[in-house]
Amino acid sequence: MVELLVALVISLFIALAAVAALTVARQGFTTVDAASQLRDNGRFTADLLQRLGVQTGFKDVWYASRPPTAQESAADLPPNIMGFNNSLVDASSPLTAATARTTGVVGYGSDVLIMRSQLVQLNAESTVADGSMIDCNGSSLVASGSASSTRGERAASILSVAVSNGEPSLMCTTVNSGGTIASAQPIIEGVENFQVLYGTEGVAAATAPPVTYGFTANAPAPASSAEWVTWAASINQVPNRYFRADQLTVSGNTVATNANWRRVRSLRIGMVLRGAPNSAQSTGTQTLYPFGSAKSGATGTAGSALSSANDVNTIFVAPADGRLRQVVTFTVHLRNSQGL
């Protein structure tokens, strides 16, 4: 009897050890799968935003080869790229309005990014778009509108964070070249934080830039060939400062605000992606930096890598909910001039 009891106890310990090993192995597989999915989601988002960034500010040949007329300049066309800091998209006026996020809402601190471009004319005699341009849903922009008939006629992709299927998701809202708004659709689920900074040339926060032809409405055109050369050499330079969307606003001065937006040369994107519940090995809280932590110092002080206490949730404290999280940071360099 004693030998039987000893054998049972030993068997029980072996079974418990096997169950524990299986549980640990299964948790490891879950974490590896979640990490792989997060990396794939990050790559997909970066590739999509790079493609949309290359398109932003594109003008069909007819408009790109001609300077804006006095009437077009006076109209002060909305910028090709702009956004809202810590905001939700306004469903009825997504290109011009947004609602500020409040503490505690899903996606608090996340920004809205708007990118516009013209469609490409199929050929010199056609008014139909050739389908080479896409929106943030990845759809070819053919059925949504014909090729642009005016300089200001553009299609827009609007990126933001909202809840979809119970998860914070990167959403795509589109406005076609005819002005028709399509309801927001999820691109990637599990995007907990979406941050955007704008790399600018010759801009100071909340301040009107120099009055420059092609960027500022009603600015006089260069008067001589030498002035044209000087002007051409002064545009499309590398960014020298990064700002939040609200820092490009000049209070009470729409013309100056639009001129600031036309001086955007690149985008700095920071995101926090999260996996499914219990996908992480640990359940402790984490402090994450969508734009990166400090480059030096033992404390990881925010600021030197563009994270700032003045920009909500660029210092992101993740709850202890057992979800695996990954920071994705990348830069999109705009290819086209963002001028009028």
C-alpha cells in the first residue's frame, strides 16, 4: 500500500510538471504569434502611409506644369496635408472639423491625419482617371471620380483612431474628388495610439511664415527670371523642425495657417499596437514612447526623441492587462511640393 501511495504521489508530480510545461509552452507560442502579427501590422501600416505620402500633393500634368492663376492663389486652396492633434474625425465635415478627445476615451492622445492629391488623367484627351492613385482603403481611385477639372479638385484620405469590433483601430475615411464622404472603415485593429508630427521648413510655432509665392495666398509672383531661380531654390528643402498639428495654427489667420501647412516636408509617425488579451508573458504596466525614448540618460527622459509631456500620450502608460504591445515609429518624406 505504501509503495502504491508513493507511486501515485510521484505520478501526480510528474503530471503537474507536464501540465506546467505545456502551459508555459502554450503561452510562449501565443506570445510569438502575437508578436508576429504586431510586426506584420506595423509593416503594413508603414507601407500604406509611405504610399499615401508619395501621392500627397500630386498634381496632374496640366496643373503641375503651370503656376496657379491669380484667381486660384486668391482662393487660398486648402492644404494638401494637414491634421488635428488629439482629435476624433467629424463624420459630416472630416476635412475641416474634428472633436477634441477627452481623458479616458479610447485612443486618447491620437491624432487625425489628412492627405490630399489629384487623380491622374488617363491620357491627354480623357477626363477619366487612370486608377494609379489609391485611397487609404487601398482602393484604386477610378470609380470615385474623374480626373481633376480644377486645381483644387482632389481626393482625400483621412486616418484616425476609433473603436471597431470592440478594439481601437486605425480607421480610414475617404472623400472623393467630387466631395462625397465615405464612412470610416477599419484598416488595422489594435492601434491604441496614433501620433503624428509634421516636419516643416521655415516655420515657427503659431507664427505666420514669410509671405512666399506659391505658399501664401495672394503673394506676388517673382518679377524676374533671377527671382524665379531664387524662389525655386528656396522650396522643397529638408525639414528643420517638427510640430504638432495645433502648433501650425496661427490664431485668427487662415491664410498664414494654410501657408504653414504648405511648408510641411515630412511626417513622423508613432504608434502603439496591442495584441489580444493574455498575449504577453507579464502583466505589469509599461511606459512606452511612440516617438522613441531619450537618446541618453539612465532614466529614459522624454523629449530628445520627440516624445513630450506637452503632447498627450507620446509618453504612453499601458495598463496591466496582459496584452503584448509594440511601438512602431517611422518617417514619411513627402515627394511632391505642397504649394498651391
